[in-house]
Amino acid sequence: MPFKTVNPATGQTIREYPSCTLSDARAAADASREAFLEWRETPLRRRATMLRAAAGILRDRSGDFARLMAEEMGKPLGEGRSESEKCAWVLEYYAENGAGFLGDEPATVEGARAYWSYRPLGTVLAIMPWNFPFWQVFRAAGPTLLAGNAVLLKHAPNVPGCAAACEEIFQEAGLPSGLFTNLYLEVQDVGALLEHDAIRAVTLTGSVRAGKAVAAQAGALVKKCVLELGGSDPYVVLSDADVPLAVERSTTSRLINAGQSCIAAKRLIVVEEHYRRFLDGVMERFSAVVMGDPMDPSTEIGPVAREDLRDALHEQVRRSVDAGAELRLGGEVPDAAGAWYPPTVLAAVGPGMAAYHEELFGPVAVVIPARDDAHALRIANDTSFGLGAAVFTRDVERGEQLAREHLEAGACFVNDFTRSHPHLPFGGVRESGMGRELSPLGIREFVNAKTVWVAEG
């Protein structure tokens, strides 16, 4: 079946892309192996030059790429341009620092000169999601390529134009043919491709269900995998919090990308003494947000990416209300073409409700009351996820201690909203995944840390 671009703002099909067969994908894997054998011998400084060239293309054509993202998954133009800029930033970060991250590490041993060296593995299969259709690709592919590997991209089927653009950018930057290849591969063929001998590792950003399936197969094949599987990030508003600041940072986080972010503020946990004031602040912000055409510069949030995703989100909201949550704003599907869903506020959320236990991927604020600080922190960790978290307190030293020692997540922020940053490791624990992207840790995920021992004399 062809891959389709369906504009989520209108529901109209814009264009179609022919899918590839499993045979085509296997041939691409063979070609990637040949490209890898040449690429691993390419001096790192030459690889870095090509990453910088790709960064320049991303900046020069950020307007084009922003329109493509708006068209395919509803991202407002301003957010799309920022996404292109962030992709350029991560490529330049690794181009600048990769040599240091991958340098030989000396060891002190008696009777020999010894060290370990970081060597590439081969072809990495990258299974990427639609919500940040450029950023997810470049933050994974940039360090993977710089380390000397090849990449096969299996992108989400609703952003085929973005997938093609990612390949074109690397081609224009001068990468060898076959080194980075986009595959319009059907989901049912991914497992068979992963079995190909040329593929030595896999990275996936997506659902828990998809991550578990890929991890099980990769484990059986003894192939390295990195998984980023989303989360249900707690934002904890303690008794000594600056409430207006907590409202501003929490709502900003929840509305980025129409709430379709794995590290968005998903569960807003507020002690009783601040609950009413905080809820009023969230209601005010969500009531004022401008929802509209993602091509309009004044739009703050556009539609969600697909109608089936909108319908699944709405079903979670309805189940939560049926279980006792208070619907304070929104929560109704507009009578309009496209995948629209209004900013929605659920209050008095507690255990047993979908909004308490599940990840809600859309512009829905979930406000959870807590008796006191200790109760709020227990609620924060009462989840199967562990990607991001935030704590709001005027006692910064205490906040840092809680972020470091108490909150169970891969990234914990104090008085700010969770975000990814090229300089910092990104990833989660528990059902949020395993492994890390970004930072020095990210570029070392898909390498062989090879011990070299040279006897004296």
C-alpha cells in the first residue's frame, strides 16, 4: 500500500508515496553495508564536515521544512522552524565534539600499553515517530553517522515527505550513496528486516508496545537496541512553590506540539493549599490559547496528527470522566474536518482513572490533588513510566535533592519544564525505555568499545 500524506487540518490526502517491498529493504541493507565499509575508513574530520553541511541546509531551508511539518502532522510554522534549528544545533554539536567523545581511552596496566578504542558497529535501523519528524531523526542519525555507522530510516507512515527530506539533506551534504537510506517499509516487514545480517543495531522512539516487540526480537538476535518509549511526566508543585511560575512552565510544556511530546507535562500534581489557585491558572491559560491553521503565524497549537490518534485521546478523556474526573474545559470533538481537539482540562484526577495511569498524547492538562509534599512525591513515582519529571519549590537546594535522589526518571528539572538538549543525556527508565541519546553517552551507544593490549618488549 502507498504511504499517504493526509493534512490533519483538513483531512485531505495531499500526495502518496509508493511503499517498498521487503526485497527492496534487504537490498538497501546490503548497500548500506558496502557504504559502511567505506565510511568507517573516512577520517572523522571529513564526516564532521558533512554534518556541518547538513546543518547549513537545515537552517537555509527551515521555512520549507516547517511548511512540510505543518502539512503532514499539523505543527505550527514557528515550532517547525525551531525544530529545524535544533536539528542543525545537534549536528554541529557532534561535529565539534565528536573527536573528543570517540578518542582512545588509555588504561594503566602492568607490562603493557593498553587502551580502549570506539569503533562503529555497522548499519543501525532507526524506527522513528511522527511527532518531531525531523528532530527525532537527526538527534539519532547525527551521532550514529559521525561514529562511522550507516543508517536505515523507517519513519512513521504519516510523515513520508519529512522522511524523504531527511534523506535528501544528507545526500546534499555529501554522504556516500547508501549510507543513510529512507525506507517506506510496511510495519509487518520491519521484523524480517531486523533479521538481516547487515543490521547490527536498532534504535526506536515510539510506543511501549512497539518497543517491547523490537526489544524482544533484538534480544533474540543479540543486537544492540536503544528505546525511547514516551512517558507520563509528573510536574510536582510543592507547598513552597512559586505558583504563577509553576502554572506558566507547566502549561507551556503541555501545549508544545499540541501536547504531542513524550516529555510534556502530563500529570500536574499540586498540594491542596495551592490546588485551586493552580487550577485557575491552568484554566486561564488553556482558555486563551489560540488553536487554528498551523500555516497561520498566529496559531499556538494546531490539530493533532491523525484522526485515529484524536479519537483515542478523546476516549481516554471520556473514560477518565466516567471514572470521576472533573471535565473543566474542552473535552468535545469539534464538528469540523480534520484531527482537531481543543485544549482540555481534567481536574480531581486520581487512581483508577485513565488520565492518572496512561499517557495522554494531546493538549489535555491532568491536574491531580495531593494532601502534602510527601504525598505529591509518592504520586509522582506512582507510574510505570520514567522519562521526565519536574519539581517546583522556592527552596532550590531541596528541589535539587529531590530531583537527584527521589524522582524516578531519566531527566529531572527544578522550576522549569523538561526538555532535550544536545549536551545532556536523554532517555528513560522502566517503560520509558533504555539507553541514551544525545551528549557523549549518545554517540557511544552504537560503537564497539574495543580493548587493545600491546605487550611491552
